[in-house]
Amino acid sequence: MQSSYPEAPVESKWRILALLFTARCVMGMQFESVGALGPLLRAEGLDYARLGILVGAYLAPSVLVALPGGIVVQRLGERTTLLLCAALMSAGAVVDLSSDWNARLLARVIAGTGGVVFTIAGTKMIADMFVGRQFGLAMAALAGSWPCGIALALIALPPIADKFGLIGASVAMMILTLMALILLFALPKQARPAAPLSAAFPSAAVTGAVAIAGFVGGTANATFANAFAFGPLLLTERGYTAEIAASHVSVALWVTIAAIPVGGALAIRRGPGIWIAAASLLLAAVGMAAIPVSDHDVLIFAGLGLVAGLSGATFASLPSWALPVQARAVGMGIFFSAFYGSMLALPPIAGVFAHRAGSAGIAFDVAAVALFLAMPLLGGFAALVSAPPSAPAVEEGAT
């Protein structure tokens, strides 16, 4: 399947990216709403384990819907898929207006289903539109939309909830998701993809490489998400107010966003990118292990944000380094099946450990262990993509 946007004007491409950035920023806010409002949810009687379940529930459908989502993108095109996904995010926000536990859980699953497939379609669209240095910057922007949304949730939702209650924060999220849906109607229309589905599946070797890349990228993202979900809880245990705790954790997100352009410039080549990914896993593991035992939380969160900003585009680019153009839609589905599988597993595991320990600090130890385990997987990915048949399309435009 060839790119749907090969001849699109540069201005049009960046306008499309801006729309995707805005929608994924709202998605990041929706995902992080549980973490940002965690202390208030705890005051309503939710324990650490249930909070972990709510965090993970947003990505719970991912393993089941990611690969079918890639096939949907292949058959319907990105625009139609993105609109359907934004509608699901809005529907989840409406259901979340209820304070019932089962309704909250259902809301996270509905919205998360839309969010997972939205990410697949958006990533595939960016890979189609941009090459070379523009690809790195565009992928960095797309990757950065998620932490941007998380940061906004951490600083915006607690004050809203303090003034208007948890229902006020839910109404705010509903309005934002509806606005994102309306904005996406400005995406250009596409011709229906004509390539046969059989030609859209990658080879066995490429499938293995993409799946491993998904596990590695998912683990990296899950550990950062873990920090943002349990960070406010850890700091409130130390005596901070919910607002101050959230603002301290949000420092990591703002540093991430500031570092994104540099990270995009670093992500254009596979060889150096592997080393960037390896270094980020090691540094993040050390930072995660330090948070529960150090009083310099702002400094450590800032360091983690720098690591995330410099490596975010690299992790997002991993599948593009292995996938041929015609297999991008389905290949992205395979990548995100593994990616979200990793993200799905960590928060509930961390929540269970925190519940048993009676403290959110152990959640950071769980994240550090997961990052160390991801390092040999990254080595396996590097070995697979070094084979001549999997020469990446992105490098062809990077020279």
C-alpha cells in the first residue's frame, strides 16, 4: 500500500500533524486523568489496586484490537479510522460522567479502544507523509503529544476537581474529546486503499522484529506512565497536597516536551538510534529506582523527562526501521499489539505491589526492573533489523 499523501504540500502535511497532535494530546489527558485525580479518587474509597486497574484499563483492549485496527486502517484509510476512534474516545468520556465503579471501568475500555487504534492510524499517516529529517521531527511531535496531554492533565484536572468536584473534571474531559472529534473533520479525504490485504502482511522476520520493538517501546512508555500515575500518590504520602504533588511530577513532562525537537533530530537513523534507545533504558531504570529513596524528586523527574524527550521519537520510529511501505498498516498493528501489551501489564502489577506494601514507592522499583529486562530485547531487535532484507524505508529519505 503506497502512501496516500506523497504529493501533499508541506504546509498541508504540517497542518495534518497539528490536528493529530491536538487529538493525541487530548488522548494523553484522558489516559492520565486517573493518575492526576488519584488522591481525590483515593479519598472516595478506591484503593491502590483499583487505581492501577483503572490506569491499565485504558489500554486493556489493546492486545485484542491493535492488529484488527491495523487491518481496519488498511481497508478504510486513516481519515475514516481516526474519526471513528475519536468518536469512541468521546463516548468513553460521556460514560465516565458516572461515579459508579463499573461505569468508570467501562468508560476507560471504550475510550482506550479508540485511543489504541487512533495511534496506529496516526503513526502510519506520519510515516507515509514524511521522510528524512522531517520524518524525525514529525514523529517526535506525534510522540510528544502524549506527554504533553499527560502534563496538561496533571496541572489542569486537579484544580478543576477541587473547585467543581470529580464530576467537573469528567465534564471537562468530555468537552475536550468532543472538540478533538470536531477538529479531525478537517483532515483531507482519501481514496479507498486498493492494495490486496494479503500484500499488506510483513514477512516472518520483519514480524518478529516489529513485535520485539513493540515490547521494548511499550515497556519504556509504560514505566514513564507508571511514574506519572503513581508519582502524585507517592508525593502525597510524603505530605504534599494533591496540587503540588501533581505539579512536581509534571516537571518531567515539560522537560520531555522541551527535549522533543532534539529527540526528533536524533531519530532519523537506525544505527545511532539503537544506542540512544539502549542508553535511555539504562538511565530511566536508574532514575526510577532513585525516586522512592531520594528527596530530590523534582530533579529526578526532570532527568527522566529529559531521557523521555530525547528517546521518544526513537522508540516511536522502531517499526518504521523494519517495515516496508506496503506493510505499514498491518505492521503497525503488530507493533502496537506488543507495545500496548507491555503498557497494559505494568500499571496493574505495580498497583498490586503498592497495595501489598502500603506505599506507592514500590511501583517505581517495579518500573526499574522492567526497564532492565527490556535491554536484551532491544539487542534482539537490533540483530533482526541488521539483516539486508529489512532495510528501512525511513533511512532512504534520511540521507
